Amino acid sequence: ASFGFEMVTFEALACLQAHGFPKVVGVLTHLDKMKTNKALQQVKKALKHRFWQDVYDGAKVFYIGGILQSGKYPRNEMRQLALYVNRVKYRPLAWRNAHGYVVVDRVDDATPGS
């Protein structure tokens, strides 16, 4: 099986990049699907470096092993992620605050005769 990011991930990163990249955290899931520890370490490293290429070097990446039989993610890994999100300090986005923007979903031409 191949491992990597989906196209939706790159689209979301492009949207974030257009808005000055606020703090971005990567979360890798389903790592329990890896057969050996060596393969797991190689995939983690490759995905982390690929994430750093698209975001910025040193961006935080969390690794979530997999879903337990109870249908939930491991408690300790979720606690670590929650603590990081709670403690991170956000810097003001000066460029975004100084420039107005509009998100457009659809444009309809309402002029007569069109």
C-alpha cells in the first residue's frame, strides 16, 4: 500500500498559504496499519519532511497510532495534542488584518440579456 497526503490536504494548505499561514499542525493517523517498526519510522520521516516542504521547516506533526477497539483514539496521544493546541501562542496575522478579502462560492450574472 502507498502512503501519502490526499489532494484535499494540498488544497487546504493552498488556502492557508493565501491567508498568511496561521499556525499549522499536522496530524498523521492510521499508523497502526504499518507492518514493521522500520517501515513505520520511514513513513513518519517521509511524511514529516513532505509536510515541512509545503508548510515550513519545523512545523509540528503529531502521530496518532490508530483507533482502539472502543472506537476512540488513544487517550494519551489525544491529551498531548490537546495540550499543544491549548498552549500554543498565536501571533497576529498583520497582512491578513490589513487586507480585506471575500470568499466566493459562486458568481451569477444578473445583468439583463445575459
